[in-house]
Amino acid sequence: MTQSPAPLPPPKQRRHLREAASLTQAQVAERMGVTGETVHAWESGRTTPRGRRREAYAKLLASLTKADMVTNTQEAAPPPQVTVCLNKKPNPRRAVSAPTPAPITPTPITPAPITSAPITSTTRTPATRTPASTSAPVAVAAHGPVPASETEPAPLTPLTPAQAFDALYAFCAPALVRQTYLLSGRRELARESVEQAFQLAWQRWPEVAVDRDPAGWVRATAYEYALSPWHRFRPRYRHPEPPPADASDRALLDVLLTLPAPYRRTLLLYDGVGLDLPETAAETEASTPAAANRLLNAREAVAARLPELANPTALHRRLAELASAERLRAAEPTTVRAGSERRARFWTRAAVAFTVAIIGATALTVRTAPTRYEPPVPPGETVQGIPPRSAPGTLSDAELKLRAKLRSGILHGPQRLIPLAE
């Protein structure tokens, strides 16, 4: 008899329970033994845990549900009335009940998806809520209680598109530059790929902002640009860049660059970034068996030349060390947004100019084109039965006499030549 899987709450409720317990995705991932990207995928509904991880995750959510119910019950209880007497001297021996802790007001966080970015020297942790002090003072006025409008916190304004873009760029760009460096082996190309990806994201921000994984959208765009084969025809990329200073780093980078582009990308996503196999297959636009085959072949190729990296854990650590050894800095988000807007204006003006040129050429053609149809001259036809025209030859004596007679008989004036009877 098969056992039914443990029930799980909806994805939105999973995230609510984690935030209510003041836990980050990294903390939940550490408890479950997975990566932060996997926890983010569970909370967004893209994937669902299975087997023992599903049972452990269900137990964790159940405990968080109980803690949330207890917290809500305490918040729903009315606070004790504290009476302050202004005319009598308070008795110090009289026991005074401790004030009720103030309810915790969660700070809203912009829903920017958090991806696991182990390939970076400094990993930024997501923002967490700061709980209020457990001993908040009770507001008491001399003439009565303080109005509720004066004690409630002011509502927070939502982030503007520029602020949300800057937050996404600040979190993803440093790690993404290092990842694209491992893909291409060129520092300038890595920076350019990230800038191009974020410029395209800013141009399509209404689409990227509502995407389930904006960081994944930008990462896929940067990888596609970095692995484009057309870069080999650019003059600035015909000469190789200086390799890393360390010999082991040079050997690992050479092995990565010898791998085919799909294998290199799959290896970096799975063993470098830490994505699951289905997520890696989806981002590389391949099936799960194909992604698994690419991963195994890439690992075998790396282990054949570097046997000490046959263990995936050691390979992940070395990839992180290689990426962190290079001083790769991304541009400022304001510069990227300005470049994106400048590029959009340029292409818009080019499109307008091209459209005007097409309209002008069409108007000129209509103005100068003939208004009626003129049939073309048919080609000549050969007429049968007529002898070919011969060239004039030497005149005979009779012809010479006839010519002299005709010339002597021509009269000058309006008279016409009339044949005479002889």
C-alpha cells in the first residue's frame, strides 16, 4: 500500500509562514539541506519537494503554522488597561502588571526573487524583518488615551520602477559578472554581457517585473549574449586576454573553455549557481535527460584533466574560488538605465527615419510614374520570300547612258519630271 505524500499549504502561504517566523530563505534552505534557489522555487510554485524532503518541509511548515496561530492569538487579545492617577502618589510596593508586548508590524519587502549566487566573493543576504521591541512603552496622556491614528505607523509607499530595477541590479549584477566570466573567459565581455542584459531588462521592465523569476530572466539573457558566436568577428576580441595568475585557476579555466557551450552552461548552472536539474534544463531550453547527459559529460571532461575535481563539492568550491579571484566590478545601475534609455532613443529615431525614407520614396515613385500604359514595341519578324538587298556595283554602259540622259533632261524649277515618248 503506497503512502500518500504529506500535504503542503499553497505557495503563497509557505512564504507567509516563513516571513511570519522571521526566517530567511537561506535559513530554511540550511535546515532542509538544499539551496536558497530551491526554497524560492518551492515558495513560488515552480517546483514541489518530493520524498523525504517533502515530509521534512511539511513538518517545518506545520510548526510554523502553530507558531503563527499562537502569535495571532496573542495579538488578538486586548491589552490590559493601565490607569495612571495624577492626584495621588503612587505606591512603590504595589505590583504593577508588565506592559503587553507591542504587536510586530511586518515590514513589506519588494517581491524581488532571490537567486542562489554562490559564485561571488560577498554574498548578499535578503532583507529580513526587524521585530519590534518586546518592551514597548505604553502611551498615556494626561487628558485621555492617545488616538490610534497617532500611534499607528505611517503606510510605506511602494517602490518605483527605477528603485526596483536598482535593487535587482545591486543583488544580481556582481555575481552575474563572475558567472559570465567563467562562460566566456573574458573580463570585458562579461561586463558587457551583464550590461546588455540589464539594459534589455529595463527596456522590457513591465514584462520583467511581473515575471516569476526576474533574476533568471536576466541571467538567461546575459548567458545568451556571452555565448554568442558572433563575438569572434569583433576586432577587440580577436586577441586573448591575460589568463589568471594562479596555475590551478588557469588550468580550470582552460578546461571550461574547451567544453562545448551547452555543456559549459549546464555545468555552471548546476554545479556553480546551484539550480536543480529541471530548472537547469528549463533555462538551457533542453529536456531533463538531455541536461543530465550534458552535465555528466562535462563532469567527465573536467575530471579527465583535473582528477582532484571529480567530486562535485570540490568542483563547486573551485568554481567559486576562480570567479572570486578576478576583480570584476559591474557598472552603476544609473549608468545602465541611462545607456538603455539612450539606446532605445537611438533605435526609435532610426526607425522613424527609415519609415520617413520609405514614405518619401513611395511618394516620389507615385509622382513620377506614368499615368497610362504604353505597350512595348514588338520585336521584328523575318519576312519570307523576299531576296536579300544587294549592294550597288559598277554601272554598265547602258546604265551610264541612261543616267546621263536623265541628268540632262532634268529641268530646274517647279516643273516635274514627265516621261516623254520617243
